[in-house]
Amino acid sequence: MYAAMATSWNLLGGFTGYVSLGHSAFFGLGAYGTGLLVTRLDVPWVVALLVSAVLVTVFAVVVGIAAVRVRGASFVIVSIALVSMMNLVVQGWRSLTGGSTGLQVPSPFPDLHRGQTHMVFFYLFLALLGLALLSWWYVSRSRFGAGLRAIREDEDKAESLGVPTGAYKVTAFALSALFVALAGGLYALWFGSLDPIFVFSILISSYMVLMSLLGGVRMLFGPLLGALIVAPAGEYFLIALGETQIHLTATGLVLVLVVLFMPDGILARLTRRRAGPSIPDESAEQRLQEVAP
């Protein structure tokens, strides 16, 4: 699940350089959207999952039109505000969402025992990861991807050369949100109990960023490698340090260390050769020439 979400986040952060700490809003909306469609309207779980993801993507387009107008630290603050707003809305709308008591979602596989259910969702999340990786690979080799790389290197120059920077950023933002919403919907069906404080947590967004940075934001398999390290480490911190806020401090410390000492990620540090497909390292001028009309 985390590998799929980190790869999805990387569709925005890796290509455009826009760091979002608000992607847990799309995770939570995907989870609650799927759960509400199943519990309130008795919609089949597959339909609920897809409809919820589409609605979240539309919402992401609307939010993205406003959010991508700002850059740098301002964009980070806007993304954090989005998570806080969604958390307050879900907790306050008790008649629909159950408020702070959460929402109970029935299992889509009631005839399977717990172990079998876990295996089914393991393969569902694996399929989602494969789809996210395939999308990342396709974008990295497309004209659209070249435009996103130009935005990352010099957005003003890219815009002056005719690159539709606003449309490109909104598209990347929405595409990234789509896969995160699908992960949230699968989580709701798998876990069965939704807590708004958890699903709309900055910690989930931080994990996506940390996994991508640690593995390598310009590498196809970078977020996957980061997830294989960070997810078990997070569980270890939680068990070793107990049900306190100390494990959050440990996670934050790791993020700071990665940003300071390994900003290019493990794959880039271990080898200068391509460890799997990566975002090409041409100069900014070459990227701009790729997308110039």
C-alpha cells in the first residue's frame, strides 16, 4: 500500500519538484468515499472503489487549479491546510461519516478467514502498485513528462517557451491523487474501520515523501525501495518506543537526515548507472527544447 502511494506521490513530486504534504487528504477521501458508498448506498465494492476514486480526482483538479498557483513553502502550507480541512469536515459531519467515532466498513469477502483476506488485498495492492509504476514509466517517456521536468528545472522559462505549465501541474496533481485515492479505498475495504485522525494524518503524507526521497525521486523503483525500508522501520519505532509521540519524532528525524545527507536517494548514491528506468538527467535547456513548440 505504501509503495503504491509513494510511487503515486512521485508522479507529482518527482517530476515537478512540488512537495505535497497533503496527499493523505486524497487517501482519506478515497477511504471514506468508498466506505460511504458501500455502507450508505449498498454499492458493490468494486464500483464504489472506482466511483470514489473518480470523484476524488475531480476534487483534486478543482483544488489543484488553486494550489499550483503558489510555489515552494507556500505550496507545502496549502497542502497541509487541505489535510486539516478535510479532517475537520469528516469529524464534524457526524450524521454522514460517524464523526470522531469513525466508520465501519463491511468486508467484501465475508466468506474468507482473516489470513485469506489479507492475501487477497496483498495482491490488490500489488496490482495497484504495478499500475502506478506503469503510469510513472509512461509519463517519464512522454512529451507530458518532458514538460513536467522543464517545470521542475525552470518553470518561468518553460512558460515563456509555451509550455502550458498550469495545465501540466494540475494534470500531474490529479493523476497522483487518483492512485492515492484508490489506495485509500482499498484500505477501507481491507481494514474495515476508519478513523479520521489516522486517514487524514500528516504522518501518512510524510511517509510518502520520506519513502520517495530515501529511495530516489528520479528513479522508477526509488519509492518502492523506500517503502520497503520505511514501512518496517515505522512499525519497529512504534513497537520499540510504544504508543507515544516519540515514534513520530524518530520518523521526522529520519526525514531530516535524508534531506540533508541523501537528497538524491539510495539508488542514486549506490550507483551512478541507472538502477531501473529513471527521470533523465539532461540539462534544463534540453528539457525545454523537448517541449518547446
